[in-house]
Amino acid sequence: MSNTPLLVIYTGGTLGMLPSDTGLVPGHDFEARLRGALKTLPPARQASLPEFEVLEYPDPIDSSAATPADWQRLARDIAGRYADPQKRYAGFLVLHGTDTLAWTASSLAFQLQGLDRAVVVTGSQLPLEAGGSDALGNIEAALRFATLPGLQEVAVCFAGKLMRGVHTRKWHTHAFDGFTSPNYPLLGEMVDTAPVLYPSRGLDSQQRGLPRFELPDYSALDDTAVVRIALWPGVSARLLAAWLLDDSVQGALLEVWGSGNIPEDPEILGVLAQATGEGKLLAAISQCPHGSVSIGTYAAGSGLLDAGVLSGDAMTPEAAMTKLVHLVAQPLSDAEKRQRFVVALAGEL
């Protein structure tokens, strides 16, 4: 596939914004702007860049307003071109706003399982044309990683680091090195101007098979189909019930303490048990950014097991939430949804 182009999908975000009298606004005609910026690179680096085509969304997305319907649209655009007999792309590069970039990357990983090539997601903290911007460097690195045949999954490229999509988090509001992978090592890094993949860390060596694209209708989900609740000292059963027992709620992510602890309150545990008894998909992760939950290690967490709450292991909130959204949208039985949550679908566990 060395002679086939990449597909660059421009969805919006700070990277493509332009100044106006009222501040930064979404910019258009992005392909011409991108190709013009790449021509400022040294000639040898220009010559070694892969060929690419650009798909520019006519209505750029403000990533802070992105929804599961936007994730679905993007996944379908990639899936539709992935196996197009008229044009076989070597890989895909998604340009996205940074605020919810990790959410989109995680969702794409669950929708596009079994990839045999790369889907790399990147963005920037400053617009492409801004002085001292990180945009061009991020795009150049992402282009180089996206063409590597050894990269066969959804990944995030930022500040010269390549991270698994379902393990990536935005960690700083403004820093150029603003993304991290707290519970999984880097997939690769840029060394000088060359992309280097670290052996045995990618899905190409961990799990492989024919693509199993799962593109359920996310737009059919209610806005509150899956909720996220971070517990706090003094949380009451009444407030949990207002969220979890709402008829529109189909799943919930609980962010608990330490390795999986919650208050030993029979009323709280009763609400959780009632919710799972109604077929709602409940999962727990730790509020700690590093490490995993181990539900049942302490007596204060054993009630989660009794209430049917699933372990999210060391998943990021973004991965756990998008996995819940993905599963509740699937035409599966409650038992099948529960079983699939606790097994790795895209390297998230």
C-alpha cells in the first residue's frame, strides 16, 4: 500500500480556526491552508511525506459540543471508505478539536474493531496559522505514523507521542504536551523526524482478525442513555436514585474511590441493585487517574459486586463511557452486554 494515499478528515477544532473580530471562529478551505503550511517544511521532509487526500466537513464541529451522533458519523465515513473498491486508502488521519478528542478516539476504536491499518487522531492547542503553533508538527507526525503498516488500530498522536486511543486523556488545558496515557505505555514516538513504533505494544501483535465494524444507531439513544456519576463524600441514595432509576437511563459509569470503594450504605447499594435489576448497565472505575479498580478487595467495595456493578479495570473515563454507549446501542441481551463490557474489545483492558 506504499503508493496509495492516506485520507485526512478535517472535522474542525482549534487547529483549523481563524481570528475574527469576536475571537477565533471555525475556518474553511482547510486543504489549501494545510498544503500551504506543509510547503514551509524543509524540502527533504516535504519529499518524504505520504500522499494524502482531504475530506473536509462543511460544518466544522466544535469538539466541546460533539455528541455520540458525531462519533457515529465519523466512524461511518471511515468505514465507508475503508473497503471502497475504487479507492483503497493506506490509513486515515482525523483532525479534531482537543476538548473531546480522547472521547472520539475511544468511540472510534469500539466502532472500528479489527482494523488492519491506522486511524490516527490529532489536533492542536493553537490554530495552524498562529505564531509558534503546535498544529503543523502534530499533523506532520500523525501523517508519518498513519502510513506505517505496523500500526493497526485507533491511536492519538500529540507532541510527538503515539498513544492508544482508548487509553488517552487530555491532561492539560494549554500545554503542547497536553495528552497522556496513564495506564498504558506509548505505542511509539517521533525520533528526530522519523516515526518509531515500539514492538509488541500494538494491537497488530495482541489481537488480530477481520474488521468487525459495529456501527449501531447512536442517534436513536436518548441524551441521558448513559450517565456519569463521580461519587463525593456525603452522596445520598436519593440523588443516585434520581439519576439511575430514571426510565431513560440505560447505563451509568460510577467513579468510585481508590481501588473500588463506596459508602457502606444499604440504601445506596439498594439503588444500585435496583438499577442493575432493571437491566441497566452499571460499571465502576477509580477516581484515581492511575491504577485500576479491584472491586471486593475492601469490605467497603464488596457491595458493588453484590449489586451487579461491573469492573472497569483501569479504563479511562472516556473509554468506559464510550464503551457503555456503544454496548447499550447494540441489539444484544443484557447478559451479552455485561459479558462484552468486561472483555477487551479494542485493547482497553
